[in-house]
Amino acid sequence: MGLKFLSLQVLPWCFHIISDHIATTTHHHPPQPVRLIDSDGFVKTYQKPVRASELMREYPKHLVCHSDSFYIGQKVPSLSESDELLPGHSYFLFPRDFFQSVLTFVTITSSAFARKNRNNTFFEVRKTQSGSIQIRVSDEFISKRSPIEEEKEEPIVRKVCTTSDLEKDYRLLVGCKSRQWKPKLETIRESDRRRLGAAFGMKRRIKSN
């Protein structure tokens, strides 16, 4: 689909206007995982096919949409429960309320995802042949996002620990190191202070005698 350059004088800080240049060279890449981006900007990857219904059960009151589904002045279409997320594609997970209103620049810039990534230019603005303004999340921005911590830890655990007992010991050790030691301080009551003061005074008098 041909794309025209969108000439806008002022755009919010998170948008980047891209030209209509499209590379014609094709490259063969290994199969890419499904990437799911939540409203906080965290990226979760799935190496196997996953259906939208599975994500809806895992995240109640949320819906899934393709990253290319954002058009200014239109409601964002969500995937149906029977839809399957395609490998190599990126999807967004938003609360149901997000899909009930027409999309505007204000809607995007005021979202939790945009507020938590103010130092990044992560949206690309395109104008289609039909005149619609499409908002895309930059592939460069997605590639820079780290997967959630749980996914980063698992390969390390499996590589180091060859048995379930070793894995338990590993997690216990890591958990202990992550906890900081704090001294237990007990409150000294006024009556205890008086007894301590009286005992200390008696010792001084005995020494002076």
C-alpha cells in the first residue's frame, strides 16, 4: 500500500513523521516471536502461537489489538477471541475502555504507556492513500524494550540448574541475596530507662566507696 509523506507543523513529542520510502530488498530472517506490549510499555514474547482468548483470560477486562490498528478519528478495532496472534507481529494489550472512544493524538499522549516513556520517540505518523492518518509504534522502540524480568531469569535458571532441587536452592540463594539485612530495634520504655538509670547510679556509688 502506497504511503504519502505527512506534512504537519506541530506534533506531540512522542511522534515521528516518516517518509514514503520503502525498501524493496527482501531479507530472510529466522521466525520471530509474537510480541505483546501492555499499557505500561513492557514487552512479553511468545515463541508459540497464542490466541486472543488466552490473553483475555489471563488479563481480565483487557482486549488485544494489532500494532497497525491505530487510525486518528477512528475507534481501535480489537481482536476477537478466536483470532490468533501471528509470529513476527506486535500487539497491544489495553483496558476495554480504551477501545470505546475514537482515537486522537490526545488519547495516545495521555495514555499510561506514553507518560512512562516520555524520553522516547516511539510513534510514527503515516498518511495513507485514502487520507487516513495512521499511528504506528516504532519497530526500533519495540526492539529496545527488554522483556519482563520473569522471562529473562528463566533461561539462566534452566541453564545453571539441571535438577528441580538445584533450581529451588538457586532461587532461595538469589532471594536471600536480594533481601537487605536490617537490625531489629526495640523501643525502650520509660520504666526500663528508670531501672537502668538506678542500677547505673548504684554501681557508681559502690565504686566511689
